[in-house]
Amino acid sequence: MKKIILILFLTMNTMNSQEKLPFYEITEIPNEINSTNLMVRMIEGLGFRYHWATENITEKDLKYRPSKDAMSNYETIEHIYDLSNTIYNSSKSLPNIRSKKKTSMDFISLRKETLNNLKLTREVFTSFNDEDLKNVKIIFQDKSRKYEFPIWNLINGPISDAIYHTGQLVSFRRTSGNPIPKGVNVFLGAKN
């Protein structure tokens, strides 16, 4: 029975590593500078960094936490997933409904869903002109209240927070002995 489980795990892991997830690289530089292209590039930069920060991550990496009070890498990945939901919902001005209930997902699903949320966000923003972008609202809602914020808060809030936490993953992987793959160039948005 243990052999069957091991074979299934290895097969699923191999299949997942063969599936090309979004943000393996960043798209070509756009021809013009405008608000929409800048927002798209921020999402692509986050997606690219997250893609490589989570590529070939091990169980040891996922469990790593720098101190007993800090989040583990897995908990950080869950948080980035939540942020990616907020980013995607906000791109469509959909409410982000706070829930105390945690989503229980395995790492492979969290990674894939986070990257897909960012891909969908990029697609939404790519279809916008500057006026559309100006009208985006970040909406937080609970049972009794609703809060709305302009798109600026998306930049210094969830997007910046996700970039920050992605950097933590990179640092913690290095600390736990499994740095990100060689050849990843965040400046060029490509892997050599």
C-alpha cells in the first residue's frame, strides 16, 4: 500500500512539474507607457517572482518557520493565495468577503490557484483602458458593513504585501537549504 501511495505521489508531482503554469516568464515590453500597462506589469512581476519562489519547493521548505511566532512557508503561501483572491476580485470590483473559515488546500493547488488568479487579473487589466482602471474599486464586506477604496490601495496594499511575502519565501528557502532555481532573473523577467 505504501508503494502505491508513493508511486501516486511521484506521478502527481511529475505531472505537476510538467504542467507549465503562468508566469514562467514575463511578456514582452509594451509599446507605450500608461496606467494600465504599469498595473499589468506589476501583476506580471509578482506572478513571475511567485512562480519561481515556489518552484521545486520541498516539504521541508513548506514547514520552515524562522521562529515559533512566525508563519511557516506554507502559511505564507496560504496568505499570498488570499491576497491573490483580493487582487483578482478587486480587478473586477467584486466584494472581498472576510471569512474566519480557512481554505484547506494542498501546496500544489494553492500554487496553481494563486498563479491562475494573477493570470486572470492580468487578463482583466489588459482589457482595460485608463478610464476603466480609474473606476476599479477595492471592496471589503462583512455581514453589516462595506468598505470601498480606490485602485491606489490595491498597489500599496495587497500587491505590495504579496511581493513582500514572496520575498520572504525566497529568503526562507535559502535559509532552509533549497534556494530558488539558478538562472532566474527578476530584472529581465526570464529564466536563463
